[in-house]
Amino acid sequence: MKNVNNAYLLLTPGPLTTSENVRSAMLKDWCTWDDEYNQLVQKIRRKLVDLATHYRHEYTSVLMQGSGTFVVESVIGTVMPKESGKLLIAANGAYGKRMIQIANVLNIDTVVSITNEQEPVNILEIEQILKSDDTITHVAVVHCETTTGILNPIEAICRLAKKYNKITIVDAMSSFGGIDLDVHDYQIDYLISSANKCIQGVPGFGFVIAKTDELEKCKGNARSLSLNLYDQYETMENNHGKWRFTSPTHVVHAFYQALMELEEEGGIPARHKRYKNNQKILAKGMEEIGFRPLVKEEYQSPIITSFCFPNSTFNFRSFYLSLKQNGFVIYPGKVSEIDTFRIGNIGEVYENDIINLINAVNESCLKLEGAVKI
């Protein structure tokens, strides 16, 4: 459904522009103990597994309150054994590095493979680490690293990890629902995502799609009460969709509406096609104006695109405010060594929206000739 009656388009990797019906789904109040609400939670859990794999009987899903980072921490803090676990994290951006921070705060034994932000994670280095350290038990990687918009080769990494009998964790925060994958075929044990990304809901909770037999081994591992993924799973299983603590009821209803709209659009393949088209039109139009994408085309995701500042005098703040006045909100850059800004291609955003954005960028560059000199 086309977005209408919104002040501006959020061209970010989440929160993002949602449909009017998704927003409208939050206009009614719900009780967390109500059977109808808990049945809805169960429907969502089943639909998430259906989106993730054809091997439905082997997987489950767990919803967890909070931002995406909360859910990543719930996974790392629950699935890692307290005594014998060691985690290999492959990182090439801020969100891989955030997993390293989480592991360090939780005092989890960790090995890291760090790659330049403009390159995919280094699978050869990952294999060398796995060969040289047989105490590693788990491997974690980000699918779409929204620091840059780069896609990492998660299927190859997970298959490699399984060759060495490791448990696999994939942060698919910004890709699940917008890029088709099968967790069984990719050999992913834990896939993590959030309500307010490619499924096009609103912020408030995230979810984990987990291999059931692996999750059931994790009882007693958790290093947190509220972020105990196993206990959340057990409660939802035994109480027909009940969350342990107060759940974001309005957000859950909005998410269910978003799931329905994903189905109406034609599922993940259709949404991926729209996002990919958005990104290609965006990259081509921005290059014609004078903005160079940071990431090579073969590594670029359809989720978010980073653009380099055109010169040392470029004033991002002025550029940002000019675009906002024209109805578009973009993202500052997050790359550590190069000045960039980012434009999201996901959400309730269509080809005409991207064309209108490019026109607004061109107008802003002309209007702000001193601050935005191409």
C-alpha cells in the first residue's frame, strides 16, 4: 500500500516510513493477558518461521522487547555457555563491532576477525581462525552491515562454520524480509531481526528465528533476567504466546498488519525486487548529480546506500535540512575514516519517491551552492 499523509519520507534503515494501515493498527489498546492478543503473538511467531524456512518443524521464533541491539544481546548472552563457550565475531562495520562490545561486557571469551569497512568480511581469515582454534564454539556475523550498506556472504560463512561444527549466529537486522534466504539451507542456527526494518513495522521489539533443538540446550546460560532468550521462549511456548514481562501491544498489532502487507505485496521476493529497483535508481541518479557510492556495486545491498562527500567543503547539515524541508529525511554517515552520508531504500518507498528525492537533491545542491559544491 502506498504511503500517504506523512510529513516526510524516512529514508533510513529503520525506523522507516510505514503504511497508513500499519500506523492505524496502533489506535486500539490491548491487554497483554488477553487470549485474542496472545493468539496473535502465536500467529506472528508461525509466520516468521514460514518466512525464514521451508523446514518449519526444525525452527521456532521468539519475540523480545526492545531495540535490535537488545535482541542481539539476548542471543549472545543466552546461547553462549558460561564456562566453555568461545565466540568468533566477523566484523566490518559498527554493528559487528557492537557484537564485540556486547561479548566483552558479558565477559564472553571472544576472537575477532576485523575487515575494512568497504569490503565484505574475510572468509579466508575466518577459516584460518577456525583451523587454528578448536575451542571456538560459535560464529557470529552481520548480514547487511548498515554502516556502509554492504552485504556479507553469510551463506558461505555459515557453511564454513558448520564444516568446523560451530553454532551460527546471524544479525539479519536490516535484511530479513527484504532479502530472500532460508535459515536451514544457509545453516543458520540463530537469525536476529527487528520489527521496524524490512517487514516495515514500527520500533518496539525484535525477534529471533532459532533452531529449536539448539535453543533448548541453552537453559541456564543467560547472563540477564530481562534478556533471557530461553526463558522468553519457554514462557511463550508454555503459555500460548504470553510474554514474560509487559509487551509492546500496539507495536505487535502494527507488526501483524505489516506482515499482512508483505504477503499482499507478493512476499519477500517482490519486496526485494522493489528495494533493489529503488537502490539502482538512487545510485544512478546520485552519481549523475556528482555523489559517488562508497561501496562497490557487487557488494552493495538493496537496503541502504552510503555516498561520499563530494569535497571538503560539503556541509551535510545544510544539505540534510534542505532535503527535510522538501519532505525527505536521510541518515548521517557512520564510516570511521571517510566522510559519508546514507540513504535508505527500504520502507513504504517506491520508484517515484526515489525519483522525487533525486530531484530534491539536485534542487538542494543548486540552492546551497556555497555549502554543497559538486
